[in-house]
Amino acid sequence: MGNALSFNRRQDLSVLAEQPAAVERAAGAGSEALHRPIWLCADDYGISASVNKAIRDLVVRGRINATSVMVAAPSFGRSEAASLAMLNAGTRRVAIGLHVTLTAPFKPMSVGFLPVRSGEFHALERMLMRGTLRMLDHNRLAIEIDSQLKAFVALFGRSPDFIDGHQHVHLFPQVREALLQVTMQAAPQAWVRQCGRVAPPRRFADRKALMLDMLSRKFRARAAAYGVRTNPAFAGAYDFATANEGDFAQLFPEFLKRLPPHGVVMCHPGFVDAELERLDPLTAQREREYAFLADDAFPELLRAHGVALA
């Protein structure tokens, strides 16, 4: 990792870790919530070999305990799946989920999926617009999601522990109905990730988190109707485009506040390579997140805030 991406991580993390767990209890967590179990999930396993390497390293270090896999990523295959699955040999270290992918620049795995542009899914904003206007085809969505689920089973030899969506596309109108139907029928033991925060929002300027809150309300209601389990709360959303060095270190303790047992914190650690740069604009920030999570002070930060990996 280059010096340009480094910062005084040990000092930053030590300051954050010194915040007493009593602050968490005073915020409403309760004394019984000390060391409450959470899921710390690294998204985008499969997007590139260097991201995969960083995620596996954090699993081995015991810094994350879940990752969701992009089976639709062009460079993802059996060897990368086997390298991840091997980490659970003997002792279960990581929950492995399906990261349903329905946005550009990725391509459908099913034949005849629409809409596409130059063979690729449409961009995120256009998928949201089409879903909101009920312009997507339920059957084609269900077939594509089922194709990605079948690919996961073929690679890992089992169903995913949980299911979520790249760029939160699984929360979108029409997409959510298709995803929940497929989950109920083909992976009923899996839980699905809703992305609503646990408490009424205090950062009203955070439009991304507010949008996720609104989409998740309907998603949770649909999931309950289908009998599909969801996580009780979610954290980890922030503006990747404007993030600077140290921002993730300052935000992370906020993600933990009032998070109930088995809540999910999303992260995107990774190393940058040419394939990642080709497919995704989130690059340097991944290395910053990795550096934060890999730091020796990180486990103490979790303990200080009354949480542990599930």
C-alpha cells in the first residue's frame, strides 16, 4: 500500500477505542448489550483478485465475519470461490452471501435479460427509475437472480448464508419482489439484508442513508409477507465520492452506536488493481478501509464500543 494512502491509523484508532462502552449504554444499548454480536460484512468479493485477497486477509485476521460474493463479476471463478470457502475449513470464520448484481458495467448471466445497453445492465439510477415506474419485467428479474443464485451454489456447493445487492439494487421496487420470491423458493434458510438504520436519522443531510431508510421500510414489509428473515439494523453507508483520509475511522464508531445484536455493518475493503479500476470508481477508499480494519488497534475499538463479531 502506497504512502499516499497511509495515515496515523494507530493514533486515530487508539483515540476512538478509548471512548468508554458506557457511552454506548447511555445511548440506549443497555448493560446486557456489552459485546453484542454483529456482522461486519465486506461487499464485492469477486470484483477483482486484489479485492478478494484483501477480504480473505481480513477474514484470517478475524477483523470481518461476512462477505458477499459477486458471481456476475467477469474475473470471478472457481479458484477464487475455493480460496474463500477454504477459510471455513475446520472452523467457521466467515458467513458467505450472494451479492446480487444488476447494474452496469456488469452483464446478465441469463439469456434474454432486459433491459440492457450494449450487453450490460443499465446504470444504477436508470434501474431505480425503471423499477419505480414499474417498467421492469418480473419474470426476467427472477430468472436473472435465480441464475446468479444457481452459479453461487455451483461454485460453493451450498446455498448462500445471506443475500444482498450490489449498490443496494435489491431494495428497488420490482427488484425486491423478484429477489424475495427467489429467496423464499430457492434459499429459504438465507436471510436478506435490509439497509434501514436502527434509530431515527440524525444526519438529515445524508441523502444516501435516508434513501436506504425509505427503500428498506417497504423491503422489510415485503420480506415479512414472504416469510424471509432480515437483519434487525444496518450501518456503514457514507458518501464514498467525497470521503477523505481518516473519514472512515471517524465514521466507524458512529456505525456501532445503538446497533442491536446481529445488526450489519457494511464495508468495502480491498487493494486496487487494474480490474477494479476498470469496473468500479471506488478504489483508493477501499485501501483506506482495509488499513483501518487491519490495524492492531481495531479489536480494542470493537470491545470499547461493546460489540464483537458474531
